[in-house]
Amino acid sequence: MTIKSAEWSKKHEKIESYRKQKQGIIDDLRVCIRYTPNRDNDLLCFMEQYLKAEKKNRAKLLEQIKYCINGEEYENPFLAYNHYDERSIEEFEHILNEYIDQLKLSDGESTQVSRIIESTILKINELHDICRGQLIDSWRNERLTQYIVTVSRYAGFQNAEDIIEAIKQW
């Protein structure tokens, strides 16, 4: 085994280790579609909706806020935000797994890594658009960007953030 291939083998292992690191983002996506009542979080969600709502829709929201405060049964406040489902999350996870798989095959070749990053971001853009712009919020944006950048660095690529910022639509 040459020094270069031994070095790439170590990088290959490190890249693979990041496959599990995406789980925090995936879990966060699932929290929004797997509703478990939590009065404090639900109240915050209702209040946010109230502040953003048109005046004609505020009475219904006030009624739900009252139910929530009084510990009575109320609607799932997150239904208004569910523009993606388990299938969307699985597709997102597949995109990130494919990113890892392709990086491992790239041998760290800069042009190839750049194309892999671009392709990954374009796929995420498309899925984000299908999900009405709800898939990647600001918290996920930061973590996803950092995830893609960090993994690409193990492939020896240093300019991922520039590529991401240039083409992401989330």
C-alpha cells in the first residue's frame, strides 16, 4: 500500500464516520412531524402563529391558546408547518448518504469533490422547494452547512462553504 493510498484510506474511514453525524439533523426533522404535546412549546408555536396571522384567523388561534393554557385538549399547533413528511426525510437522508458514498469514491480529487458538493446542494434545493421551503430552517441550515463543509475537509477539500453559499436556496 502506498503512502498516498494509506493516507486516503484513513480519510475514507473518517468520512464514513460522519454518516452517523447527520442524525441530529434527521431527528430534528422528525420531531416536527411526530407530534408529542408539550404545553410550553405548543403555546410558543400558537403565539408565533398568532403574531403572523391575518386578523380574520386570530380568533381561532386565541381559542387554541386558551385551551392550551387551561390544559384542555387543543389542536396540534405544528400542523400549520408540516410541508414535509417521512418520505421527504428519508429522501433527505438518502441525499446525505449518497454524498458520503460519493466522497469516499472521489479519492479527494478537487474537481470531483466540487461537483459532488454542487450536486448534493442542488438535490437538497429541489427537495426543499418540494417541501415549500420548510425542510431546512435556520437551525438546520447552520448544521447542514457545517456538516457538508466538515466532511468535505476530510476529503481534502477546503472550499465547500463557498460552493454551498453560492447555490443553496435554503
